[in-house]
Amino acid sequence: MNIGEFYQRQSLPWQCKVVKGIRTLELFYRQNDGDVYLSTSGIDSALVRWLAKQSGETKNIECVCVASVEPTGNIKFNKEHGDTLIKSGISKKKVIREWGYPVISKKVAMSICRYNRTKFDWVKEKRLHGYEGRNGKHVYEGTIPKKYQEFIYAPYEISEKCCIKTKEGPLSKWEKTSHKNQ
């Protein structure tokens, strides 16, 4: 999707967005023969859950929550809606101690982590300022935005691994035993 398509979809009336969301869920559901689940946590997944319940085809989709890493309010909400609650094999504290704290976004945290773990100055320079690509254009992919570059000096580790270790890992394990797709 390009930026024009994004703005076009963003400007659609609410009801059109609802219909499009339901159709997207139904298509994914059919493509996977109904062997799907919805990973739930906060407000975004609550909206997707609501969309799924609007369709006769996807209304019984299984919702799964990694409860051991969610705030109490989210766990209560997910429990009230009958979600399957699973535990993470690792605590957030341990993940943060071993891999670092996720700041700003996963993308920024990953860029900062890569910068701090890089040993070569020329690579660090590219991670801060970008580089000239093969086509002669400047490439900024993977660079740390200027307003966040001060985080490279943070007195604590920063990485994007928090969600991978606490949520994605346990969900992947659950997927294998349930034979369902997210």
C-alpha cells in the first residue's frame, strides 16, 4: 500500500472501514480453513475482536492472551471475554535485564541496540547518518532518528526483544500445539 492508498482508506467513513475489516478477517479465516486465532492484549486487539464478532463466519475465532505479561486491567478484560490465557516462560524484568528495555518503538529500539552492539566506527556512522545507496540516493533505513540519538548514551540496555521473548515466543509455542495461525 502506498501513502495515497493509505490516506484514501483513512478518509473512508466508519462503516466502510468496518466492512473492509470484516472482509479482511473472513478472507484470512478462509485461506487458513478456520485454523486461526487472535492474539489479544490491549485496545487494538479489542477492536479486531469486535470486528470478528460482527461476522457470522469468524465470530467464534479463538482469542489467546499471554496473561503473565499484561497489565491487570487487560487480563481482566480478556478473561471476561473468554480468552485462552497462556503464560510467558520469562518475566519482563528478566528480559529487560538480559536484553534491554524497549523505548520509543520496536524499530527505534532495534536501531539503538544494533548501534550499541556494533564494534566498527564506520558501521556506527551509517547507523547514525545513513549512507549512499547503489542508486546514488541516501538510505536512512535502520538509522536512529536524530531526536532519539541521545538514547545511545543511556545508562541501560535498549532492545526490541521484549515482545519477542515475552509474547511472540509463547504464542509461537502455543501455535505449534494448537495447529492454528495468527
